[in-house]
Amino acid sequence: KSYTERSATKKKQKRDGTHTHTKNKKTMFATTGATSGWRNALGVIGVLAAASASCSDLLLQYSPGLPRGTPDSWEYTSVMMAAVPTDHMIAGHYLGIYSIPFYLCGVMNVAAGLVGAGAIGNAFLLVSAVSVCVSAVYHGQMVHAGLCVKSAGPPYNLQCPDTASLLQVQLIIAGALVALQGVLLLVALLSGRHVFPQGKLFAFVCNPLTALLAMAVVARTLQTDAANALMMASANLAYLFLFAVSTASQWSTSPPEAQLPAKNAPAL
């Protein structure tokens, strides 16, 4: 259409009350016009992926009945993995590396709920995509560490120093990305331009960063088999909770834009 025709169409839409302001800030995912059915499907896939990845962590790293220790230290992790049966370790490896990429589906579901957050929502989506890639690489390296300490024998904590150093670097990078992701999600939710009910509560309770910190405190305090298992799967459990609540909150037939609060409404 020509400029004159487009202008006439906009004026007619304004008179009829059907004109949509294109200047409203939206996240990149919201601009794709995904239907509610697709949004819900992405959320379900994200939930299943996080549940599968949680099981993979337990298969890959956890062995019950070992002495208490600090679950996130190489000294304890090496002893724990050395006790894991090799077939469990291999199964956990493949289950994880083929589950973690589907976290992107859950992230896209969350991003759809941040439809009014603009640049912050877009940043959350991009950082989350990078975080998924780093997490998949880290999970893939764990099996090599486990097989290394199993073949080297005791003392396990002194074996494979290069592998241990590499894992520590990867863990630091992954942790930094999760922290940034958590901060971006917090800022986006506190802005009030989202579809989640009780946004401030969602911002803190469902935030992967706060969930990880809470589970770390529990594991360090109790230092039991159950607490160690919780710590081993804590990262994936945090995202499982986030994706589940996000999917349940958006399970409706209306598009994300229709659920946004008015611009002059107070933040939820």
C-alpha cells in the first residue's frame, strides 16, 4: 500500500478503536505472533526437558551412602562420581546432552510472558540461549571427568587435575550466566509489564538464582544423602520450577499482549 492508503487505514482503525500501537515494547519472541497453543507446547517441552535433565544429573553424579562432604567441591564430586556405575554415568551423559538444548523451549515460554519488558526481555532471552549452550557443554564434560577418576583410581581428588580445572572454569562461566539471567528476569518482572500474576512473588520465588542459592544452603546445612542429591540436580530443578510455574501461569487462550496490565496500572 502507498503511504496515503496506509495513513487512511490507520485513521479508520483509530476511529473504529481497532488500531494497535506498534510502538509498544515487546520481546523478540512476542513479535513472532506465536499462538497460545504454541506457547503452551513450548512450556510443556521445557518442563519435560528440565525433569529429564534433573534425572540425568543424578545418574551421572550421584551415588548414595558416601560420607558427608561439600557437594560442589572437586574433592567430593570426584569421590562421588568414582562410585557411580559406568552404565549409569553413560546413560546420564546422553540423557542430559539431549535434554538441555530443549531448555530453549521453556525459556521462550518465559520470554513470551515478558511481552512488555522490551530490551530487558530480549536480553533475558539472549543470555538464556548462551547459558543453555554453556550448560550443555559443561554437562558433556562431566562424563569425561567421571571416567577419568574411575580409571585412575584413588586418591580420586588428586586425579585428573587438568579435567578438574577445566570443569571449574566452565562452572564459573555457567554460574555467572545464571546470575545475569536471574537479575534480568528480576528486573523484567519488577517492571510490571508482564502477564504473570503476583509478579513480585514470581520474581523472587521462581527465579533460578534464588532457587539455586536456597538449595545450596539446604545441602550445606543438612549434608545428608537426600541433600547431596538435591544439590547435584539443583540447577535443573530450579529451571523445572521456573518453567512449570511460567507454563501454568500462561495456560490460556488469549495472546500475551491481551493479558498485559494497562500502562498506568501499578506493577503487580
